Amino acid sequence: MQKIYVLEGLDCANCAMKIERQVAKVKGVQETNVDFVTKKLYVEYEDATIEEAILSTVTSIEPEVVPREVKQKKSMENKSQKHVHAQEDSCCEHAHSHDEEHEHHHDHDGCSCTHAHVEEVRELQGADKLYLTGLDCANCAAKIERHVAGMENVADASLNFSNGILFVQMKDKMKKEETLMKIMEVIPTLEDGVLVEKEKKGARNGTPI
């Protein structure tokens, strides 16, 4: 069984990559591909009973993304379908054709995509700081900021994606350590591979300062 879903609200190539990777792990899925350019999820699976598991996997990764089925008359296009490979160490996207073999070249220093990254940086007065490494997606940074800002005992939060510093203002300073520990525990569950430290021990790429 082959189906195509439009992923409404998908605006991050790294997120597209994560959706593709996790949907592929759903039991019964035979083949999957996320085309970030067209915002479409192409999936082939054994029977209709796992469709709900596929859709719930998408929304669990990106709650703001809404999958909507596209009715098609012909089978999923495999060979000529252009799709995106989002690099795990970058937030840029590269479209290429899979007719036969393909070769693509990357010259990355952080993110080499051609679009501008607009970031609102708010350094909150009197805020505690946490240092994040392994964060390579501005949209993912925004998701972390929103989640932390909504946590118990957090008055406000601001994540500077450029230097990986998370500013957290507490409602009750007496509960600061407990709150920071909860934040440090939850961030890696939001974004795989992101490490959180109370002290800045190295640059964002993990090398010593």
C-alpha cells in the first residue's frame, strides 16, 4: 500500500529528516521518503492498520505539523522523484534527482544554506544560563525555547541559537536548581544529540575554547 501525505506546517529540513527516520522505524513500513521542498511524505506499508501509527509518529515529532492524505491514481514515484536529504549537521536542504546514481557536494561550516537566518536574541536580565551543544537547527531551537518557557517555575526563556546559550528566568529562585535539572533532562528528549551543561566547557562544536 502506497500513500502520500502533505505535511502542512513543515518548515524545517532537519525536522523533515527526523520524520523520515522515525516513520521508517514504524513496524510494517517498507519504504518512506520526506520531500521537504514539496512538504510531502511518501510512504509504502503493508496494511492500513498501521496508518494511525505513522500519523501519530509524525505529530509526536512535530506537533505543529498536520499530515493530510493526497489522493493519487498512480503508484508512488520512486525513480524520478526529487527529494531532500537534510544533513544531520546542517539546517540546509539539497534537492536532487534519484534517476540512477547521484553525487552531491557539501561545503559546510555550520549551515551553508543560502537563505537568511533571522533570530531574535533576548538576553533576559538576571536569568540563569544553560549551554547547549549539538544544536544545528534554528527551528528546533525555537521549539526548545517555547517548551522551556511553558515549564513550571519558568517566568521566561530565550535561546540564542548563534552561541547556544539558553537564558531562563525563574519565578521562584528557591526552586532554581530543581527547575534547571528538569530543563536539562527534557531538552535531549526534544532534540536528539543536544547536550546541556550548566557551565560553558567548550565551543558549540564540542572543541575546547
